Amino acid sequence: MRRLTDQPTVHVGKVWRLMLADLGLSDVAVLRSAGLPSGLLDGDGSRITLDEFYALWDSFDTEAQSPTLALRLGQIEASEFFDPAFFAAMCAPNMTVAGQRLGEFKRLVGAFSLDVDVMPTATRFSYRCKYRPDLPTTLAATEIVFLVNLLRRATRRRIVPKAVCLPSALRETSAFENWFGCGISHGETASFSLDPIDAMRPFLTHDNQMWQSFEPDLRRRMDAAREDLGMRARVENALLELLPSGRTQIDDVAGELAVSRRSLQRRLSEEGTTWLDVLNAARMRLAQHYLTNTNLGAAEISFLLGFEDPNSFFRAFRRWTDATPEAWREAQRLRA
């Protein structure tokens, strides 16, 4: 059953049933440990909140009791999932295009994104959550293993990344480094980089005709997923991505959501809100994130939120919270 929600959600269903079965785990035990209903994965599955999804991954990791769980998950035969996004990637001419196709799908339909940065000396593939700064360790490692495994299967070569970065340490780092063929560093993102030649190496599975058969279904799924969120939530989610790059105008968001400015304003009005209300909500949410999770000063945060000057940010933040940015930050630290 679909639901309209103001919070980002993640669909869980057949893929999770297959993963749990392949690993010999009880879905009831994993769901119970995560505090989720035992019938969550029945039928077509369900949509759960992002916090619930993170709890599900933590439960999965705990129940599996395997330090190399991500290696096993990332190499599960994805073709059994009958996922159009996976087949669209396998049909691509090379890894760069495959990553871009997967990235577009993830960006539009879910809480996670895959970004492809093509640079002169390397092509980097970065996986992140759009709404939280953290990633479950096993989820991050599984995604990177999956992508490198996809590359090796499509080229039929054991391509070794130039670099692999994960947001936190693994319990069996040596096993992962042996599989990747390179060392693993730690940073804010989950990513891997390829030599430009490897990023453009032809896929033996390249099939334009097959891609054309999968693309319409992908587009339908993207459209359906976008409809799960109300316009206010869609606008706010878009602003969370656009604000740090200085794109703060209504036309920027309308273009991102592929709607006209007038249509965006009309639909916000139908939901009982306005562009300015949503802009302020997104700015407040990002401001509180920066104050809680970074050491950025108020002037730097003001710039990232697109305010004309720090004083405008100070006045807005006091209006939102009845406190100055530094006083609010200190209160959060004391509470923690």
C-alpha cells in the first residue's frame, strides 16, 4: 500500500526476502530485532521511514554475525531480483554510463544517491544518503562491493580500483582489501575510483535494444516514487540538495522537479503552504544539521544556506528557534 508522507521512505520487499534466504537468516528475527512488524516483507513489501531502514540494517548485521557480510551481499546474483535498474546498468556501454544510469534512478526514487565524477586522472563513484550524514557500515560496503562486482561481471575482467573509501572501519579489512585488490581508506563518503581507461572499458553485456526495453519501466517507477511524496516534501528534499550549491530560487527547484513555477506554487497552495514556508523549513533543517554535526561557524553556515549576509541568518534562526545559532549548538551538546 502506498502512502503519502512528509518523510523520506525506503521500499523493502522481495530483495530483502532473497538476501535473508540466501544467508539462512530468519526474516521474523531480523524484523523483530529492528522493532518492525513481522509481515513487513510479505507480498510486494512495504515502505518504511529512513530511521527504520537504518535500524533494519543494524539488525541485519547483528543477526548475521559475519564480519564479511558486505562481501557476500554485494556478490549475490542481482539478476534474480529482476530489477530494471540493474539490467539497465548491465546494458550500458561502460561503467561510467552504468553509474550515471543507476545514479539517476537512485536520485529520483529513493533516499540515497550515486554520484559519478569524471576527472582527468580518475572517475569516482560516490554513494551517500541524501538526508543523513551517516551510512550503516555494512550498507556502505555492500554498495561499493556491488558496483565493483557489476563492473567485473560486465567486462569479464578483475578490474582493481585506484582507491576505495568507506565512512567507517570494517572488522575484517584484509578480506575486503584482498577482494578489491587495493587498500581501503576512511572518510566522509563511501566511494571508489577507477582509472579513466577502466571506467570507459567496454561492457561485454552492452545491449542498446535491451536498454530501450527497460527504460520505460524505469521511468514509470521513477514517476510512481515521486508521487509517494507530497509537493511540500519534494520541494524541501530538493532544497536540501540545492541550497549548499547556492541554488536557492524557486525556478531552480521547479527545474529540478521538472514542473513549472506556477504548477509548483499551485500545488504547494493546495497543501496549505507556500514557497517561503518550505524554503525556511529546509534552511532550518540544514542549519540544525550543520550546527549539530560540523564545526562550521555561523557565517559559513549562512553562506551555505544562501542568506545575503550572516545577520539575516541570525535573525531567521532566532525566529525559528528563539535562540542564537551558538546557543542552540551548545544546548544540543549539553543534551547529548
